[in-house]
Amino acid sequence: MNVELLKRILSSIVIVPTVLFFAIKGSIYFLLFLIVLFIASSYEWGKLSRNFSLIRIIGIIILLLSFSSAYFLREKFGLYFFLFIILICISTDVGGYLFGKIFKGPKLTKISPKKTYSGVAGSFTMPTCISFFLIENNFNLYSNDNSYLVENLYTIDLDFNLLTISIILIISFISQVGDLIVSYFKRQANVKDTGKILPGHGGILDRIDGMIFAFPFSYIILSINIL
């Protein structure tokens, strides 16, 4: 087995339970966890954008909005919907990787040389299929009653209709845009990863790049009650 792949698997065994622990605990525990991630990702962003002062400031503001949205998304709309958004972003990344490896084909952009058009197709296909499976099997997304931002337990019932599919595809698209933006600045800084804090994965930004814009968008969509 490839050494880097082994590192990624082993670190994931630590990363996934850690994220789940704080997401499940919610409230102040989750807030403190996000603050630590925000500080680490802001530091990484500062190194990537050191030649662009204005971009550095804008990026940190965007990260602050992103982590704030993640917190309120979790606390206001519940654990399962928060995890659902993360699942869309992760499956977007995984779908792009698998389709790109299997079908290969023309490259998408010089910003990220490994990305292909077939990978883009996979990035849209996998989250759509996973969402269909969850929704059609009555995976109702509900708020937990230990959230101090809501008073009562409530359920968000999703139907796998054109509106839901459109939202999933938009979140997937936004996730891919976030990935490309971070990739662009990595190329500008001539680095492979944004950091080394996560063995096999790179830095915090390497793992959350697809979620940076997805969280604010998802929070806005839920806040205006479009679903």
C-alpha cells in the first residue's frame, strides 16, 4: 500500500471520530472546536496569500463567515442537516476522484492539473445518488432538542424533487469552486499542500476547501425557508 494512502487512512481514523464528537456535542464544545480550526486555517491561508495583502484579509473574513455559518447551521438546524451538507461536499470530492481515476479524459484546468471533465461529472453524480438513497429511505433531517437556539424538536422533510436536486447540485458546484480557489493559491505559492498538520491529507484548508462556501450558502437557503 502507498505510504501516503496509509497515512491518510490512519489519520482519517482519528479525524472522523473527532469531528463527529464535537459536532454531536454541539453548543460551546462545537464552538471551541471551530475556533481552533478557524485559527489554524487562517494561519495556512496567511501563508498561501502572503503576496496578496488584500486577498489575505478577504480570505480570513470569508473563513470567519464560513465557520460562523457552520456553527449556526449545526445549532439552529440540527446535527443531521449539518452532517448532510458535509456528506455532499465529501461525496463531491470522492466522486470527482473516482470518476477521474476510472474514466480519465481531458483535463479541466491548469489550476488543478489532476482534475478532469469526467471527474466533474463524478462530483455531481455521487452526491446526487447518495442524497437520493438517503431521502428515499426516509432519512429525515431534524434539529436536536439540546440546541439552545431552538425550543422544540422539529423535522425537515425533504422530497427528492427538482428543487432538492438543484440545491444539491449547486452545493456540489460551490464545493468544487472552493477546491479550485484553494488549488489556485497553492500553485501561486508553489506548494503541494496548505500545511502538514494532517498526515496524508495536508493542512486544514486541504480538507475544508470544498466546505468554505458551501456552509454559508446552505445556511442562507435554510434561513429563507426555500426548502
